Amino acid sequence: MSAPPLITRPPVLKEPPPFLPTGNLWISLSLVDRRDGSL
């Protein structure tokens, strides 16, 4: 439920955190958060 605020910030799409194994997953979460907006 408590998703990090980085997901809603556009800079994340350009600079994905190094601790993430896959940048695609992070981008997908960002897109879903922007489209759905319920996260």
C-alpha cells in the first residue's frame, strides 16, 4: 500500500534506482500509477 513517491515522479523513468533488478518493471509501475492513479 505504501508505495514510494519515486514511482509518481517522472525522473524515475530516466534514472531507475540501482537496487532494482529490472528497469522495465519500475517503468511499468510508473505507467500504471499514472494511468490508474489508485496506487
